[in-house]
Amino acid sequence: MADSPIRVRFSPAPTGYLHVGGARSALFNWMYAQRTGGTMVLRVEDTDADRSRPELIKAIHDNLAWLGITWDEEYLQSDRFDQYRAAAQDFLDRDLAYRCDCSQDDVKARFEASGEQGGYDGHCRDRNVQPGEGVVVRFRTPDSGVTAYDDIIRGRVEFDNATLEDFVIVRSSGVPLFHVANAYDDLDMGITHVVRGEDLVNTVPRVLLLRQAMLGPDRQDTPPPVFAHLPLIVNEKRQKLSKRRDDVSVGDYAARGYLPEAMRNYLLTLGWGPRDGGEEIRPIEELVAQFDLADINAAPAFFDVKKLDHFNAEYIRALPVEEYIERVQPFLEDTDVGPIDPDLFGRMAAFVQGRVRLLSESASFLDWVVGEPREPSEKDWNKVMGNSEEKLAMTGNVLDRVAERLADCDWTPEALEAVVFGVGEELETKTQMSVRMALSGARSGIPLFEPMAELDRHVVIGRLRAARAKL
RNA sequence: GCCCCCAUCGUUCAGUGGCCUAGGACACCUGCCUUUCACGCAGGCAACACGGGUUCGAAUCCCGUUGGGGGUGCCA
């Protein structure tokens, strides 16, 4: 893989399951690495001991693997605390940082009293605070000038240094904050492209300032990484997808019967489209071949589950039927009508495959074959069976006659079709709908005669008679 | 409040000064196919937020307005 100097990284914090936004960031990094033959680094940013949950790292691995996203190197920031601390100490030694014993309440109170700009006011800059309880380390930001960078998606972004507060780089617990870890690792790991969500843009000046400080006066010509801040993925209210109110867990989508290829392909259409303007649903290799960070949109994109569903349905239909059967297995065990016999499903699979949007919907097409007919709504029942004397009488005739003929015909789909349609010709009416309703309790579904042949003769006749009685 | 970003059909991507009476896809609507549904096919609806510039010419460049969003932690 690593035959080009490009190095990208995906840096999740293990504070929750992988969500679609994170997956999209990982995916775009991966796409770029694939395209350029670069190296993909997975860097777990677990510097917040209170919120990080190590057991989630495995889940992140699994979700990424599910999506087919691979990585070449992996690091855990908690393994590298000593290095970050050393960097912070070096800042202290060089007077680029200082200790501060202001409580968060103090900082807030002074900010409110001043009515001026937000954040920390530099109170401890020259107080020469010594190490101790409740003491943090703050980075001394420049009071004037501008920190700017060129975003490959957004163009030049500038920040007035005067608006940057002296931010905390080491907690009172002695554990460094993510800015330091981030700046240190990107430098140390030789990251060339930082591709991540737009919500991180305003951490750039801080990270850049830290990086310059780490580089020292002699190495200032070391170029910063190329930044690419991906547009946010938003909900229908145009807000950033949130774990609390939106469906964002990649694992949940997997559990609901989405195919990873479909999810991956769909995610790629959010903020990006193939350069050649061709189909958006296509093999990942074709998409990789024309992927470029510079082509990514800057505007937020709505996560449209309907469109995702369409992608998923397309991908399901495109599967060879054997593969569809294999992939659907996990969804056959725990259904509303109990486990579905794999052999039966195998025989019906081709009919089901073309009709589902989610793998998990598959079983519902066979509910009446495995269990009892559904309870139809009155509206559906009337619509099919008739809402006039005349129509009801006809339906009764159909049901009677079909039940009669079924008593001693061959029990094959072809024979059943011949009986049902034969009655229709005799009575000069359509017969499939009423038979379907009698047997399945639904107006629509997979073709009728094949599943019908799976049922026992007496069951079919029983259902026809029961429906007749209900007319 | 302050900082930063964004602005083409309902949605998404295209369009980088003339090829735009703005194109594709999803969604929606209509028909065709089919003794169900789905698929497929044909067609339809539907957008350059607003106001100023720049220019022979602006969806495309600049400024402003409005609207939306993100950030503003000893979270990442």
C-alpha cells in the first residue's frame, strides 16, 4: 500500500459507537489513500479518560471493517501520554506556556464581569504559578497577527490571533488535551492530509500554533498538512446529526439490514459526486479512480434515508440470488413468525429479493406461508373482496369454486395457477386478488402460486372457506 | 455576544463568465408493462435566496443583506 508519501488518518474518540459522520470521514480518508496509494492511519484519540471506553475500540474496528474500510497503521493516544507531556514541558521551559490556577468558575465570572470577549483572559500569564492541585498548563497565544490556512475544500480561512484565548493544553490531572496530542501526532506520524468534519475547523489555528511551537525556530519550513474539512451531514432540520435525536449508529444500520456496499456508496454521494457525471451507484473501484479531495462540496448535506433505501434496494437486487440468501440468513432467525426454514426461504428467495429494500424486510413476505394470514384492514378487505352485493356474490362464487377444484388437483404451482385462472375464465372475472387476500390477508406480495404450493392442501382450502364465511 | 463556515429543483450531485430556454439521480405525480406488488419503460412537476456592483455578457467574480449551520470545555 504505502508506495506514496501520502499519509492520512482517521481519529475517532472512543466515546460512542461509530456514527455515520465518523464513517463518512473515515471513508473519505480511505478513498484518498486508495486513490493515491497512500497510507491510512487509524489513531484512537482516547485522551479523555473519563469519557473514553476502551471496549468501544473493538466496535469501531468492526464497523469500519463492515464498511470495507481498511487501515495500515494503528495507534492509541493513551500509549503516548509521555510524549505529549514532554512536549508540554518543553513549552513551559521555553516560556511558550504557563501554569494557571484559576478555577473554571473564576474564568467564567471574570468573563461575565468584563462583558468583553469570551474565554480566558490571560490572568495567570505572568503570575509564575507553581505546580500543584488544580493547576493546568495554558498555551500562550499571540496577541496580534493572523493564523491562516488553506483548506482544500473551503479556500483560505483566517483567524485573528486576538480572538484566540490562552487555551489549556494539560489538565490539572496531568493528562494533555487533544490539541496537543493532535498536533504532536500529526507531526510525528508525518500526516500529510487532514480530512475531517467541518466541526473541527476552528481548532485549526490552535493546532497550527502548537505545531509551530513544536517545530521550533529551526524547522519552521516544515509544511503543515493539507486540511480538508468535510461538510457536515445534517438532519431534515439542517442540524448536525446527533446521537440523541437522529439515527446515526452505523451498527444500527447494519442490524436493520443495510448492505455495507450500499451504505458506503451512499455516503460517498454526500458532498461528492463522480467527476464524469455518470451513475452514482457503481463499483467502489470506479469511484476511487476519480476521487479527489478538491472536488468535495462545502455545503452541508442532508442524510436522506429514502435515498439510502433506494441504494440498498438496488444493491440487494444486484446480488446473485445465492449471495442474497446467504446475507439474509441472520435476519431469518428472529422474525415475528418465528424462525424461517432456510430451505423454504431458498425456494422463495428469488421472489423476495426483488421486492425488499432492507434485508430485514425479507421474512415479512413469507409470514403467511410460515404462519397464519395477516389480519387485513377493513379497507383492503373491502377493496379486494367487494363492497357491493353483486361483487361480494361473485367473490363468493370464486372462492367456492376454487376451493372445490383444489380438492383433487395436482399440487404444483402450475396446476394451482390453472385452477385459479381457469375459474376466472369460467366466471369471466379476475380471481387472483381474492384468492391472495384469502390466503395471505394482504393485497400485494410475492407471486401467488409458488408459495401457495408450499402450503398443505387442507390449509389452503381451509383459508378459502374461512374467507368465504367472512364475506 | 464573539469567531468561523455555507447558500442551484423537496433532497443530492452537475454547472468554475457565453455551450443554461440550468442537466442527472432520489422522492413525488401520470401512463405503459403485469390477473397482485415490485422491477422495467415513457412522460411530468420542480431551483440559480435577495439587493447592489464588475463585465459586451453572470448561477458562475466582488460587496452587502437575509437565512441556515458549526464552534465558543481541564470533550473530540
